[in-house]
Amino acid sequence: MKAVLIMGSKCIFCEIINGEQSAKKIYEDDDTLAFLAKSNDVFGHTVIIPKQHVHDLLDCAQPLLNQTMRTLKHVATYYVEKCGFSGINILNANGIAAEQSVPHLHFHIIPRMESDTNQTWPNFTAHTHSLEEAHQKLTMM
């Protein structure tokens, strides 16, 4: 399946899907692709993408999101059960405000060992809102 990018701008992930850029592929099926992150910052840092170009989670049709999540779980399970990792972190950003680096839906798998020193959990600065204020604004019930 070739990626189709609407709006004509270049997308590095679509270029990987289309074979225009190289990638160290870990897993591929008709709808999704998993490959090693070129940053090579953490051993096994893997990116999971749908082959159809969608900007982010909010732009993704549910069936494609379901397949992408199945692939994410499949790769993560393989890393823990077959590759000797103790666990994984899953990272995702949606939109500029969330620091999304590539405008194509993607999830990062960071394989973890109990002995590693990677700090992947955010250290948020102090906030000034109350839990009640957040609840009132965000509740869907």
C-alpha cells in the first residue's frame, strides 16, 4: 500500500512507506509499519505508523486506529516475550502544542530494562488549577 499525502507537502513517514527513504523495518502488514527510530537514542526505539497518511490520533478512522494499536501491541509483546525486555513505554503526541514532531500519526515504543537509566516519564512543572476545576471542565458525564 502506498501512502497518500493530501496537501502535497512532504512527509518523511510517507516517504518511508513509499520506499523513497530507507528504514530499518521491524514489522509490516497491509495497513501498518514498525521501524527503528533514526535517532538511535535508546536501544530498540521503534516507531509504529499507519500506512495511510493521517495527521494524528484525532484524524484517524477507528478501523485504522484499531489496526495500528494491534500492531503496537504485537511489536511490544514480541519485545517483552522474545527479546528479553522487562517492559515498554508508549509515547504519542498529537498536534503542535503537544510537540508532535512529524505530522503523521505515530507511536513510539521505548523498550525498557529494570536496570536502564532512561527517564521517559514527564516531569511536569507545578500547576495552579484544582482537581475540581479540571473535573468540571473535562467531564463527559
